[in-house]
Amino acid sequence: MARKWIYWLEELGQEHNDLVGKKCANLGEMTRLGMRVPPGFAISVDGYQRFMELTGLGRRLAAFFAAEGDDLRDDVGRQIRVSRQAQEMIRATAMPPSMAEEIADRYRALCARCGQDRVAVAVRSSGAVSMPGQMDTYLNVRGEDEIIRKVREVWESTFNTRAIAFRLEKGLPVDEAPIGVGVLKMANARSAGVALTVVPTVGDLDKVVIEGNWGLGESVVSGEANPDSFIVDKGTRAIERRVSRKTKQVVFGADGTLVVDVPPELEERPCLEDREILEIVRIALDVERHFGVPQDMEWVVDQDLPFPESIVWVQTRPARYTPRRAEAETEYLLDRMTQLFRM
């Protein structure tokens, strides 16, 4: 029997990182915690490898990069050229019919679960090694053929210039980058953004930082928007607000997404109500306790759902932050003591 390579999120957990990538494994873990996560499925790393094997593309890419030699690291011009050629090789390779049918079957099942025909989904990369912003994400994707095409384009993005440079820098193989792909129902976002259970610039572990904007969260994650910011004390739940003038938002288009003007009456209005802020904080702290480290999370307020079901989560990962000075000094002293005892 062929090995299974597509999984519902509820079949997954933290232990499946190497099977489906960090993002999908964490989404599975979040469903186990009872969090509100959009329904969806994950295409495993085995799916990527199956595509490469069935099409013979894996062998052709290995031969292509072997012919380029080992001196790509310091030659950006060559990195750009080989990236373009490798991506074109994938673009010209059709999805094997057996794989296409399995993906289509799972998408049809997802539509049935959601009670919608041609339900809109996000198609996101999910690497076993965290590489934020390296791979492509596609939003508001509808229909079996488009889902299949976008899955292949996510695989294609593993050979973009950024990803190739990253692997060269980390000493990883350049000719392959097996990743998972998540396919999740799109929430009808009234507003969206991020929540960090630490103030990342100063390492303050007593606060939660929430940033958000109207519409989809891509304007916040990409850094293109001037979002609202809310800092919440973990103990007292006191809220410090900085409401920005928000002029642009990302919304659904007929195909994909669009950047449009924020309606004038919403430009200086907070994108979150206080009860929504406190619910985001409550759940974020539960997740922080579960994973044992500060979290960097992405939330959406779905305008089709009543509060608190309206707050759904589409990602969590360990937060990157600068430790407080005292903590940094302690770590330095411990490192120095360890070195001295080893002398």
C-alpha cells in the first residue's frame, strides 16, 4: 500500500514537524488544544518527494546543480540564473495524474466539510526548518485545478533566489528542499494581524504585543501597513493603545487578493474591540504555556462568525526576541563559567 501523504490538520501534532513542516504541525497541535483553527489539510514532505520521483524532476535537478559546481555561494548573479532555470524546470512539469486526483479529492472533501462549493483557501508553505518569508503563499485560491497549480508553485518557490541563498548560507543541499504545504479555508477577515507574547525589541516577558489592520493580515505580516498596536500587561490585563491612521488594507479579489483603500470612517477607528484584544491575549498565553516559550502568532477576526468564535488562528511559532539586558548578562556569565570549567 502506498504511503499516505495528505493529512487533515486534526491528524497532526507537534511531533509531525518532519512529516509536514513546522507550520502544519503547529496548526495540528493548535487543533488538539481546542483552538479555533480554519479547517484544512496538509500535503506532507513525502508529497514533494513523490512529485520529484514520479516526474524524474529530482534526478534532473540534482544533475543540473551538480553541473553548476560548488562555488555558487559567493556569486549572486549565478544564484539568480540557476534559480530562474530551476523554477522553470518545475513550472514545465505537470502534476502526475494520480497525485492531482488525490489533491482534488481532498479539496472536494474540504468543500463538503465547509458546506461550500469551491471554498476559498490559502495555500502556504510549511518547511521543517523555519524560513519566514522565504517561500510563497497564495490566498483566496478556488477550484481543484487552481489548488493543484498553487501547490506546485509553492514547491517551485523552494528554488527562488532567497531560498537558494539561505541553503547555501546554512550549508544545506541546494538541489532539494522537501517541504510541506498547508491548504486552509480562508476566513472572511474583518481584521487580522499578529500577537507576540513578548515585547521583542526589549525582551519584556510581562507583556503581549498585538498588531492589526483591517482586512487580511498580509498587510501586517509584510510590514507594508501602519498597523494599530496594543500592548497588554499579562498580569493586570491593562491595555495600552496606539491607534494608527490606516489607509490601505488587503481584501479578497475575484482571483487572489487586492490592496484597496480603507473606508474613511474606519481609518482612525481601532481594528479590534477590547473584548477581542483580551480574548486574543487569553488564548495566546495558553499557547505560550503549552509550548513553554514566547510565541509569535497570527490571528484573524472572521466577520461571518459571532464572538468569540470569530477569532481564529492561522499560525504560531517561537518568537524571536532580544533578551533583557540582565538576562543577556546572566547568559554571558554562565557561558563564561562553562568555558572556565572546561579549561
